[in-house]
Amino acid sequence: MTTVRTRIAPSPTGDPHVGTAYIALFNMCFARQHGGQFILRIEDTDQVRSSRESEQQIFDSLRWLGIEWDEGPDVGGPHGPYRQSERADIYKKHADILVEKGHAFPCFCSAERLNEVRAAQMAAKQTPAYDGHCSHLDPAQAQQRVAAGESHVIRMRVPTEGVCVVKDMLRGEVEIGWDRMDMQVLMKADGLPTYFLANVVDDHLMGITHVLRGEEWLPSAPKLIALYEYFGWEQPVLCYMPLLRNPDKSKLSKRKNPTSVTFYERMGYLPQAMLNYLGRMGWSMPDEREKFSLDEMIKHFDINRVSLGGPIFDVEKLSWLNGQWLRELSVEQFADAAQQWAFNRDYMMQIAPHVQARVETLSEIAPLAGFFFSGGVALTTELFAHKKLNSDQVRQVLQFVLWKLEALRQWDKEAITACINATGDLLELKLRDIMPLMFAAITGQASSVSVLDAMAILGPDLTRYRLRQALELLGGTSKKEAKAWEKLLAD
Ligand code: GLU
């Protein structure tokens, strides 16, 4: 019997998402339960959006949760490299094989032509799709153009009629019509692969036997299945996991719920509780108990107990469960957990320089700097009364700074200052007009230590969270405003 091998394949393009941790947990449990291996692969072929910082955050937050992988970019393994950006030659070779076999073809269409086709299709109320223009080219001539260095992509051929039967571990057989599949680009003009080619090639070469991924990928499954067939490879067993949802049933999004694992770490959730809660997403223990450890989950794991109902990621429920975990710690463990979280020397060393000059007794530390040790802070609208700006302008400032900070990948005082300055330039305001608002939102106090330093120390998650809370308190940003303001920001 072949060994079970599962994987997660996150793209390092933003904050480490709770959805990634959830899929990782189920893949790890499945592999462990079968005595197999769990692999982490980084899908960073989107060179513009991918970053090493984001990759590191994925490693750190999965490890914080207690998720460990047997092979990956940072731990190595026999099937490396485990970062797609380091496997370009492998994809090129495989794209060439598909072209040779006639399953894929070079496409020389210009962006202008593709736009025209798309516009015409939209006008005729058709679903936009590639019209197959270059699929009819004579292969020998096409190869000559490629050899002459003409810019091109590689597209796959797909059947034009009939249905593809996707065998899913949870749903059984799902039929998807081939007419809904586009002649997908497999290799971009820059010579790097798209998700489809890289994912199939890697899953095969890395010996992946079971793919548990989010159900947002189900509609495109036929393209992957076709690629397995074209290569003549055995397809792994597929399992499309239900998507995490907001309490209003919409897809979990950071507009409605914080989605970064690091946010929950900074808020003081225990990793065990967080992992336990993720394990409750669409899955239950045979005896339905709510609180269980990772070892217990692995011991009782059964993929067939995943229900497709659309699990709700509810922060209140998570907090309740976290409370259970906290209360069941011994007093000693509780003190250790608190110390590890923020009452530690490292954190104190960051705060101390800003506090030292402002206190006369050590007992003044807590009143002055207590906001460093909380998640949100108590805010009142009075804190945001402004000498020069009316309440709409105040909201606009908070929203602009928040957007700028949300886009920030490197978090330090200089970068934060640059975001605030850019907001000032855009709205024709001075730094001293903006800073009192930052002060109020971040510290919840009328005076304290330097707020730019405080934001740098608090980190992106808590800083953004507090700005969001302030915005909400002041009435939030309406859809109409968001549209107009986003435009202003983009100009
Ligand atoms: N890179 C994809 C993602 O970021 C992987 C999806 C899959 O598991 O195939 O979700």
C-alpha cells in the first residue's frame, strides 16, 4: 500500500489566514491518522504579490498553533525544492511535454485582442472565455514563432462538450460541464506557470495521495483532472473542504471578522483553543464534545464526519472555548501562558524606553501603558472631538490611515509614519492634525507615550483592530463613501 501523503500549498500573499490553518489541520490529521506524511509547499509563482515575510508568517503561525510538517521549504525533504519559484525548469519541461503531445498550444494573442474578444462576448451576453484563436495555428509554424522569441503564453486544450465527473470524498460524484472550462493559461509570458500547471506537477512529483483543499477550488477541478489525464498520471484522491463563513453565512472575510492567525495570537487566545476551534469547523468528535486536544482529534479523526453545512467562524464561540481552556489550566500554567503572551521580558524591553521617562513611580506604569496589554481599548466619541475637523472628516482620516496600514507589509515606525504622512498629503492635513486621532484610537487615553512607537510595538493586528473599532464607534464608512474615498486614494 502506498503511504498517505497530504499537503497544504499556501500562497504567501498576505496575513496568515485562519482558513489556511484550518485546511492544514485537516490535512495533518488525515496524514497522521494513516501514519503518513504531511507536506508544506509554498505556491509563490505570483511574484508580485508573494513575499518572504508573508511566507515566514505562515510558518510561524502554523507552528504557534502546533501544526508541524514533515517536508517543506524550511525543513527540507526528498522532494524539494518546496517553493514553486525555485522549480521553474520543472514546469517548463512539463509545459513542453503537453505542447508536444498536442494537449496545449502557444498563444500569441495580444492583450488588446483578448480585451476586444472579451468586450464582444460581454456585449453578446456570453461568458467571457478565450475564443481558441491560436489553437488552430499549425504547430510547426507556432514553434517557429516561439523559437524566434515572440512573446506568448501556453494554454491547455479542454473538451468542448460533455461533463467531467469529479470524485469528491465528501460529496461523491459531482458533474461539471466542460463548456464551463476555459482554455486555461498554464505558462505565463514571463515563463512562470499558473496555479493549475504548477499544482498538478508538484502534487504528482511530491507523491501527494490525497488533496484536501477549500471548496472554492471545486469549480475548476476539471482542469486539474484533465491535466492528470494528459500527463498520464494517477490523480490523487480529492476532498473539497467546506469554506469557513462569517456568522451571517457569507464567506469569511476580514471586513467582517479578523482572519489573520496572528491577530488571535495577539488578542491572547491560546493556540490549543484556537486549534480546537478550527477542528470544530464542520467536524465533530464521535461523542460531540466541544473541547478536545490535537492528539484526541488525530486519534478519533474520520474525514467522513466533516459536514458540508458551511461552518461558521464565530469569534464569540471561540472566546467561550478559549475561556474553557484557560480555566482548566493550573494556576501555574495560567501564569506561564500570560507571561508567554505579553508579560515577558522581550515585550517589556520594547515598552520600557517609552515609559521610563514619563513615570515617577513604577506604580504609574500600568495606568500609563496598560493599553499595551489589552486587545481593544475602551473608546468614547469625545476622544475624537477635533479642533479643525468635523466628524465626517475624522472618519475619513481614520479610514485612509487604516487602508494604508492594511496594505503595509513591513511593519516599523518609519513605514507607519509614511502611511500617516501620505494620508496627510492626500487630505491636505498636517501631521499634528492627524496624530490626536491616532492617539485616541490606539491608546484610548488623552495622553500617554509616543503613539507612533506604540503602533510599532503593538503590531499590525492590534493597531488595525483599534482603528477599525474607532471607525465603527463613529458610525463606520458607508458603501458610497468607501467607493468615493477609494477612488481618491487610487488617483
Ligand atoms: N495555492 C493555493 C491556495 O493558495 C492552493 C490550493 C490547493 O490546495 O490546491 O489556496
